[in-house]
Amino acid sequence: MKKVLTLLMAALLIFTLAACTATQETGKQSNSTKNKEKVLYMNNGMEPTSFDPPIGFDSVSWNALNNLMEGLTRLDKNHEPKPATAESWEVSDDGKTYTFKIRDDAKWSNGDDVTANDFEFAWKRMLDPKTGSSAAFLGYFIKGGESFNGGKGSEDDVKVKAVDNKTFEVKLASPQAYFLSVIANPAFFPINVKVAKENPKWFAEAKTFVGNGPFKLTKWKHDSEFEMSRNEKYWDREIVKLDKVHWAIIDDTNTEYQMFQAGELDSSAVPAELADKLIKEEKVKVEDQAGVYFYRFNVNEKPFDNKNIRKALALAVNQEKMADYVTKNGQKPAYGFVSNGFKDADGKDFRKQNGDMNKTDIKEAKSLLKKGMQEEGYDKLPEITLTYSTDDVHKKIAEALQQMFKESLGVDVKLANMEWNVFAEEQKALKLQLSRSTFLADYADPINFLENFQTGHSMNRTGWSNEKYDSLIQAAKNEADESKRFEKMYEAEKILFEEAPIFTLHFYNHVYVENANVTGVVRHPVGYHELKWADKKE
């Protein structure tokens, strides 16, 4: 989710002409308002999937959602959960019951009070299987949450309730040290019950959107731009310094960077071809981010129903070359799924402790491919199509993988790209054979990475199932002893890579350029952008 030269001038001129239509509204607004108001200009990359909290569970939705709405807690500048819509809470001696006191001055952008009923309604709706939220698994720590979402229990079994108008009680299935961090996630934002019942599509347009965060949605031209303004009803409105945040929707990194250079954006990702130079010149900002870029095999489709063929392709990938010569943004090659920075009970880093899982080994890859083809009776592999969502970086990575598979294994792979929303639906429906993926941690614990590949999990999207893996994840979730808990997670990750329904490429970081006049934008290593404390000097 962080921060030209003479040789760019010609490109900028071409861009100004070619991108006129895409940025016409941005340009007009910049000229007419930026000297009168504090307006931060950002790029969202793609059209948000949804501003319905349990549905907009992805990186193109939650950065905006996190500033339009607010949960019981909010991550602070040091990335720790602090009181937000809830001003305080009490925890039972066994660590299983949390009782939250909602602020008396917590208001919706339409002036309504934020109530405990709004939270009860929202959390139960997230877990309702009819909602179809891919974030529902985050609520499985709530007593009755998993059974309701799995169709085995009822809504009444979900142990969240409004004790009174401003008191919200949550009962957990087992104590969770990271509970207060999890509920800062947009999936746990409240929903105005009255508004939702009057208009079930309240979240689809700016004119009907009702939030409770630092900003309110004031304009949304779909697939083009959207804008948020300071929410005067927000309980902590005195802290908010920006008048507006304008979001462009540009899915090309080069265009985004050119807009930054032209003063039309206040922040930009860095194009791969400029990364080395700008990093050396210390013109970019680099911050940690807990997440991993990876690919999913569909194990229900040939030839990836064969474990050895999957492992062969995984070991043919050179993550180091990909990071050094393709993405070139200082990312660390990923040889496991859990990223760096998570300490076990002995203070050891998870990633270092569990070692490298799928490091490049061409000799072994060739041997495994031969073995797998013999097992399946293949003289030639069935046709393989690698699919990625439309983006210049995803395209470069896909092309590099195509070349690696051909050069190392003699395997021909076709490439296909899809617009994000279509791609996401096709991947969830297991219609893609081999497809790119991103995982950005929802909360700060390794279990959040590993729980994704449980049987039938909404984030699995591979068709893979393993009873031993499932039992280890469930045991880890219920284990109070930290040493034993990490042992189970270490073993689970090893099974994941032995079975190889995925292969990893690199761990994420925030690499970006930012207007020197902008301060206070917080990019959480685990989480999303915070604009509550942002400021911009004119």
C-alpha cells in the first residue's frame, strides 16, 4: 500500500496530449480549487470493487473505505489499535468477552447516531452466507460465527449483541491476542441499519453513501474518479486537516508517475525502469508492508492436478531475478508465504526460522516435471494459460514467467489478461488455470497468511484441500501456548509448499514518491492508508 529529468520532458508532452481525456476533470479541479482548499490528489489504480464494507475486501477498495468509515478501533501512527468509534472497552478475565462503549458523539455523515445495533447488524451481515463476503473468515473467532457462515448455524448463534444503544458485546470462541487489530479492518465497519433497510444499495453511489469516518463520499464517476470531503459529523473532526481527497483511477504506473511529475497527483508508485535510479538518488520512500505477490495453481484442472508438475513450475521460477530485473522496486524475493517481521515465542523471525520453501532449483524442476508427466502419461503437457489482471507490472511479471518456464523447462505458456473485477470473479469461481494473486495481511499475525488455504476458505481459490493442514490451522487458532502455536504454523507452511497449490515471487513493500508539501499520510505495514492525520501545505 509508499514516495525529472530532461529525458522525461518529451514523454510528458506526449502524455499531456494522450492523457487529456483521462485527466481532464482532475486538471480542471486542480486549477480551480487547489489554491482555495487543501486537496490531496491520490490514485486508486482501479475502480473500487465495492464500498460495501464486507464486499470491498481488497486493496482497490479498503484504502478509501478506511477513510470513509471507521470501526470500533483504528490503527494509530505506530500501527497499534486504539479507541475509535468505541471510546473504551472491558475484557473478561478469560479473555473471551469484550464489552465496547460507543462514543456518545459518534455520528453518521447524515447526522444519525452510530449505535451498537449498527455494529450488530453489520457483523452478522458480514457472516451471513447470503452476503457472500470473502472477508467472513475474519469473523470466525466470534462464537457461532463460523457455523453461521458455513450454513450450519443461525444468525442468533452469533454472539455479538447490542446490550443497549451504546454498548456492544462480543463473545469469542477462544482468546485472541490480535482481536483489537482485526476489528480495525474495514470488514468490521458498522452499517447504518436504517439507511441499509431503506436502500440496500446505499454504498453504490456518492449521493446515497453514508459513512462514519473522517471523510464523506461526495463524488464518484465510476471508472474515472471519486472524491471525498471532510466529514463535519465525525467525532474527531478537529484532527482532520484536509478539505478533500481526490482519487484518480489510472491503472498504468507510468501514467501515474507522469501525473505526479506534472503536479496532478501528490503521490505515485515508481515505474520499474526508473526505480534503480530514483532509489539511488534517494528520491523515493521505502516502507515495510506485510504481504506477498504469488501465483495460484487450479488443482482441479490438468495438468495442475499433479503435485509434481506444480512443484516443477514453482522451482523453475527465479524470484531473485524477478525482483532485480523485472519489478526492481527493492522487494525481497519470497521463498515462503509468511513475510518477514513476525516474531515467535523465542523472538525469532518466522520467515528465517522456517527457511526457504520454493527457492529456484532448475535441476530438481526438470526431474519433477519428467516424473509428473510419466505419472499422468503425458508425452506433451496440456495447454497452460497464465492469467493476470490488467496492469503494466502484472504484465511484465507474467511475461518474465512465460520466458522462465520456456527456457528452464521447455514449457509453453499462453498469457491472458482481464480487467480486475472480471478477473477476481473468475478466480473465485475457479475458472482460471494459473493466475496471479496478492495477499496483504489483514492483521499482524502469521495465522492470517496461513488460514487462507484451509479447505473451502474464501481466499483459497486453488481447489486444494489437505486434512492435516486444516487441523494444524484450527489447532493453532485455539492454542494459548505461543511456542506450540508457532510450531503448528511452521508445520502448516511446510505442508503448503510440499503440496504446492501456489508459488511465491516477492514480499511487498511501500515504494513511492510523494509531494514534499504532504505530511501525515500513514501507510500501515499491515493494513491500509490513513489520511486522518494528513496535511498539505500550499
